[in-house]
Amino acid sequence: MKKLSKNQIIIAAAVSALTAIVAFQQVSVADSKSSEPKSVGWYTANIKAAQAKNNECRGELGNAELQATPDCVHALDALQISFK
């Protein structure tokens, strides 16, 4: 087995560290996107998404907790504004 030089070890460590940082950022961005509710304005501009979210919320008819979430409330508000 070939012995690695000092420079090769440093490069390998830097590549490993950068890979870990990029992977962590990808997970962090995905988590933050999924946890932040969309605004009424966003749903108004994205009516199909508002309709899909509203159908999802209405599909859980006894689930008052889901229906009271900001995303469900905002989607319904956007639909009411858009289709007055």
C-alpha cells in the first residue's frame, strides 16, 4: 500500500470537510423550507398550491389541529381572496 504524502492528506481532509459542510447545508435548507409556513400572499400567487393545500387540510375532517395550522389557514384565506 502506497504511503500518502502530507499534501495528499491535507487535500483529502479538506475535501471531506467541504463535503460534510455541503451535506449539512442541504439538510438545513430542506428543514427550514419545510417548517416555515407559506404566506397568504404566496398562496395567492400560487393558486394551484393553495388548492392542493386546502384539499389536504379538508381531507383531514376531524383534525382541527391540522386545519388550524398557518399553512391551512393561509391557503384558505388566499382562495377566499382570489375567488370572491
